[in-house]
Amino acid sequence: MTLLESIPEKLGITASMVDKGGVHWLEPGAMTVRELSAAMNAVKARFITITAYQLPKDEGFRLEYHWDLDGQLLGFPFVLAGKSIESIYDQCEAVDWIEREIHEGFGIDFTGREYEPLLLRQGDTPGVNLREEAK
Amino acid sequence: MSYKIPMGPYHPALEEPYKLDLICDGETVCDAKLHIGFNFRGIEHLAETRNYVQVIALMERVCGICSNIHTLTLCQAMEGLTGMTPPPRAQYIRVVVAELERLHSHVLWAGIAAKLMGFKTMFMTCFELREKVMDVLQAISGNRVNYSMNRVGGVNRDIDDPQAVLRMVEALEAEMLRTVIPIFTTSSTARSRCAGIGVLTLEKALSCGVVGPTARASGLPQDLRRAAPYAAYSELEFDVPVQQDGDVRARLLVRALEIMETCKILRQALTKLPPGELFAGDGKFDFTKLVTTTSTSRVEAPRGEVMYSVSWKENSRNPSRVHVRTPTFANMPAVRWMVMGARLADTPLIQASIDPCYSCTDR
């Protein structure tokens, strides 16, 4: 079994990995993003980015967390009913700027961390760039 | 007593507008805060308002140096949506243009680094060489900045006379071997100015998630051309230069050695360029057959890994979301750790050593 194939078992996820659109997708199920981040650190996966999507109507947001494992791109989708999710900044330093960018672009709060402005200038409002209602 | 020295957003040491707030104790930098966003153009939002043809032209304008890489990554992601596979000749042409772009980007960086070292003659030599690389790109594409080479399913233009391009590349390689490479790898000026400064340890490189030459100079042997080959890279032989010291000199050496590897790749790609079509099928991106879905693509740009996530809604002419993760976005936060403990006078060279691009970063 390769390291990639062992990932669902290491994470304690029964769902199998789906290879689609250039990404090995794995539904995290009941796993929190902080548990996932700790598990990715344990297998020495390299954090790549988070991609945020606003879902139609009032369905919230989908955040796709991506890590690289020996050249393979892993994707873990998290659906947010509200507009907040736990930050993993204290576990994974590399998420700092992307959490700040998503906070500013979509108005999503990453709880448990402090923010400083990244792209926005004084007087701008988070959510102004990419939220549907702001377009 | 510590005091704050703002550098930027407009400053002679910075090639593009961004800001470093340096907290200093005497001449020693204790900490730094980075501020970006001065080149923010809202390109990800604009992409949602462009159709499947216009979005390629738009994303080519994310960056003025690695413009081709952005369209390559976008087109690969869009090909993932439709299941199109570019023909072999197109894959090789994509490699040729991507490597020429890497060459001119690395030589441009070498020139800027030479200027910041106080090595003005070298700056002029590098920019003269870069002009010659751009002449090759112009000979292939007709353009010097936005080459418009990529389309969904292949490329827009052929390389009619690969041997002529090969001769130009060989002349360039000889000139690099005569001037740039020996000076950057062996000269005492470059060594004394760059060795031991701006160190990014392997541990910090891992935790910051740095990419490209910045990562490889800290001992991380990651290169998507090798780890997750795209276009025709799996058919070409090349080495991935890695250095262990993590300082400015290591980043200099990695790029200098990569210039030679790029010449090696170009020679192979131009020699092996297979015959055939330039794009798959009738060359149309049939959005009417798309279901709502997302596709992701990654490539190794001159500064490191670029990733595009493209999402499309059923029967839409426009993407519903285009997310771009650029290498400087991953590398720049690490500059804080590189400048800590450095002399104030070294900070311009240290921040330049990651080859930052703020047009890419801000988008």
C-alpha cells in the first residue's frame, strides 16, 4: 500500500478516495479541519492552499483544503453552513495568508486567530471582492 | 531601543510596490511585517465575468514575466474539465515556451540580484542576455510579453523551424556558460555578498510551505516537472538542483544551475519535437457538454508551483470561479524569517532572493 492509499486509514475515514479533476478527493466526514491538519502534519504533507466557493442561495460556503503528498494533490472539502471555521494557523504556518485572503474575499471568519489586513486597504469591508451579494 | 523602518510600498530596493515594516535594533533587523495588495486588480472576480476564450487572455495578464505559465495552468485545468488531451507536438511546444520563460525569468532575476549586490556590469550583461531570450520568444510567438501560445486542447502557434530556435538556444547557452554561470557560482564578490545571509532553514521552509527555487535552496527537492509531470516533461531528462545552505547564495546557485538544466531541456525538446497537430479535435471548448464541476492544475513556474482551480457551471460560457495560488504568495511570508537577525543593508537583497512577483501575488 502506498502512502497515498493509506491516507483514508490513517485519518480514520471509511470513505474511499476519488481521483477527479487532478485531485485525490477525500470527504473528511466528521473529522474537523484541525484534526485533518494535525494528520497531514504527521504524514509530512505539504500545505498548498484553500480554495473557497460560495454556494448557491443561502447554502453557505465550501472550502477545499489542499495538501501535496509526494507530488499527489489531496483535496478535502468542508461545507460551512455559517460563515466561520476553525483556523489551523497555529498548526500550519503556511495557511496564514490564504486564511486572511479568504476572510477578506468572502467574509469568512477563521476562529482562534488574529487578523491583519492583507489585500484590503483602510476602510474596505471583508467580503467585498468575491461574495455574490457584493458583486 | 528598537525602531521601525518602513521600506516601500515605493522604494528603490523594491521592483514592485509592496511594503516591509522592519523592526530594527541598531542595524540589526529584529522582525518584519509584510504588506501586499498594492497591485490588487480583482482578477479572480473578473475571470467570472469572462467567457471561455476571454478568460485565457485575462489570466495571461496576471503576470508580466510568467504570463505563459498562467495560461498553461488555466488551459490544463480547462482540459481537465472537458477531458481533452493536447497532441504530442503541442505538449512539446508548451515545454519549449515554458522553459524559455523560465530562462528569461531567471536571467532577469540574476540581473536584479547583481544590481542589488552592487555588481552593475553583471546587471547589464544579464539584461543583454535576457533580451536575446526574448528575441527567441518573439521569433516563436510574435510577442515579447504575452505570447498567446496556449489554447484549450493545445497551442495557437507552431515552431516552424526548431533547428533555428535550437541554434539560438545554443548560442545563449554558450554565452551563459561564459559569463553568468561562472560569475554567480565562483566569484568572490557574489560569495562574500550572499553567503550566510537571509537563511531559511529546512524546518522553516517546510512549515512555511515555500516552493520553487526558494524551497530547493533550503534542501527541499520538490519540482512538479519531476514529481507530477505535465506537458512532455515525463519524456525529458533533467536534474533538479538542490542546495542545503538556505541562504541567498544557495538561491543564487539553484537558479544558476537551473539555467543550465533549462538549456538541457530545451535542446531535447527542440530535437525531439514530434510531428502532428497543434490542438486536439476541432479546437473548440464545448461548454455545452460540461456538467457543474471543478478541475485543478499545477505547474512549476520559474518561481515555483502555480495552482489553478477552475469551476464551471452547466451550460455557462463563463467560469463560476477561478482560484489562483501563485508561488510568491507561498514564498513571501518566509521573508520575515529570512530577514530576522540580518543587517538592515542586506534586506533588499534578501527579499529579492525569493524573486518576488507582486502582480502574481496580488492578482
